[in-house]
Amino acid sequence: MMNNVLRDLDAVLFDLDGTLVETNIDFALMREEMLGVAGEFGVAPESARAMDILAIVEYVCDTLNARGLPERADEARREAMRRLERIELFHSETAREVESAQALIAALRDRGVKVGIVTRNCRRASEISLEASGLGVGFLMLSREDVRNTKPHPDHLMRALEILDARPDRSLMVGDHTMDVEAGKAAGMRTIGLLAPERPRDFFRKVEPDEVVESLREIVDAFVDLDS
Ligand SMILES: [Mg+2]
């Protein structure tokens, strides 16, 4: 089964945070800050509670635009990004490599498989965390500033594959969140969910990735099997 996922790959796209690097970005605080921005700009935060962090920002801007207040919408977006970046940057400097991330990237490069990163984080924080973790910045990386539609929208991944000149059906998306798997499947890619220790065992059940692994080491080992 794993063999079919790894055979004849053009490219592998990775999520960054929680997949290649561990930054301990405080996502709960980010969400609270975004709901705070909603309130400050006169948009009732209640309807945004169930949304993901970046969707809250879009909701606030759309609401203000619909009220005929485009300048306020721009202002809200700038304020939201300023607050998100502050939190992201704070945690990026202490980022650590996720176990076996370097080994997996090396295994892919040995086989001529292209590697890219697709992240909803901002570019600066992403680069800082890649440097701090020792992975370095020699990757194609598309952060949230680089695309109009971020994950879970498949455009984010399709754009990366286009730049890497890789076919979606010959490419693999690896991520630790259900939206990574959703985006990968919507882009027509193969998918692997990386199950973090604190997640429930059935975390990926609804989105049905091709494989679920508990460590990137399992993918490295599967490559060795593939070669033998
Ligand atoms: Mg992640």
C-alpha cells in the first residue's frame, strides 16, 4: 500500500509547522486575536468562532466590504496580519526539526524527487523557523503571501506543483492537519497524514488519506523497502 504512494514520484509537498518543524506557535492565541480584531472593527465575532484563523480575517474583510467600507476592510487585514506575524515570529526562532525530516528530504533528493513547502504561515516566520531548525531555506516555499487561496484550497498546492513542473497524480502531500490532506486530495495528489502524538487515533478518518504515519521515519524506511 505505502509502496503505491511512494512509487514514481515527481514531487513531495510538505506542510511546514508540525510536519517539518515544530514551532509551538500558539494557534489558540492567534484565533483569540483574530476574534478580537473582528470585535474591534464592529464585526460580531460569534459567527466566526467555528472558522479557521485565516478564514476569520476573510470573514471580517468581506463583512466590511459588504457594508461599503473597503478602507476599513484593508485596515482590518493589516491589523490582523500584524498581530499574526508577531505571534509567529516570536515562536519561530526556537523552532526544532521534526524527527526524521532531514533524513526524509535527503532520501527524496537522492531519488531525484522534487521537494516543496506549502504553509499558511507568513514567509518571514517560515524562513526563520527553517533556519533555526537546521533544515535551511533551499526549498521552493509558498507561504500565505504567495498565493491568493491558501490551504485547504487546492490552488496553493497546484501552484507549487506547477513551479516544480510536477504532475499532481505523481506527487504526494504530507501534512499533520486534515486540511493538508483535503487540499492534497482536491489537487489530485496522493496524501499521507502525519499523526502527532497528542492527536486522537482517528484524527484523519474523515478525510481518508492514502496513508497515516506516526513518524516521518516510516516514510524513509518505506523508501528503503522500495529500493530493495
Ligand atoms: Mg501543520
